[in-house]
Amino acid sequence: MKAYVELAIGFARTGVTGYGGGPSTIPLIEFEAVKKYKWMTEEEFIEILALANTLPGPIATKMAAYIGYKVKGSLGALVAILTHILPSIIGMIALLGVLYSFRNSPIVSGMVQGVTPVIGFMLLEMAYRFFQNGRKGLGFQKMAILSAVSLLFIQFLDVHPGILIAISLLAAYIIADRKEKAAARPTEVLVRKEKSS
């Protein structure tokens, strides 16, 4: 029961405080999943974030589903999704009239402008950690080249990030598969030689 309560509290917090939609919610989900409740490692979080980016639908909801399922199976996924989306839905319905009437208010505009740098910093800090993790696995040179290529395709050629992530996952799978087969070949040769002798 404790795990369900933690899932509910953790994802309710991300749903309520995730101002600005999916991308701004990711650091909050990471805090709950990796640092606070330790449901997974930072490396695993980065892997599922990359995978979630290749699938259709809101990123935060996919992350909630995956983490909930990892912690407590199907029911855990349901709890995580519902507690993530329900608070903001209820809040939006309750405050819709108020928000609409104050949509042109300089106070509301100032609040939005005040929150934006905080969200920007959270995303920048997360991007730095992604870069550091990638550098550990690939080395600085490969990571820098891949980052530059990604920037080129996303910013200047307007390629959807999901397509780049899918290509990267496929390329990584092919490279890892070839390395595994290449490592297995010398062992197979040794076994054959031993059998023939």
C-alpha cells in the first residue's frame, strides 16, 4: 500500500507543479522517481525518457505510466497516470472562468514571465546532465558531434525530435548487436577448434 501512496503523492506533485506542460514536468518527475523515492537510477530514467519521446502522446503521461508500471505493475501505472492528470484537470475546470477573465491582466502576464526563467534553468540543468551521461558512454567527441547533428536537424532542418530519437535507438541497437556478434565469433571459433581436436 505504501508504494501506491508514494506513487499518488509523487505524481500528484508533478501534475500540480508541472507549469508549462510536458518538457517542464520532466525534471520534476525525475526528482520524484530518481532522487526522492529512488524508483530507478538516473541512467534508467534517461533511457525511458528517450524511449518515451519516440512514442505518440504527452511525454509526462507516458513517463507516469512507465514508472507506475515499474513500481507496481498495471495498477501502479493507473495510479500514477490518474494522480498526475486529475489535479490539473480539476484545477483547470475550477479556475477556467477566473483564468479567462484575467487572461489579459498584467499581473498574470508578469507571473508567467517570472516563472519562465525558472523552467528554462530546470531544463538547462537537465540537458547538462543528459550531456554528461552521454559523454560517459560515448566519449566527449562523439557526444559533441551527435549534439551538433541533433541541433542542425531539429533547429535548422525542422526534423521532429521523435524521428531523431528513433533513428538513434535503431542505430545504437544495430551497433550493439554487431559488437555482441563480433565478440561471440572468437569464442565460437575456439569451441570448434576444441571439438575438432
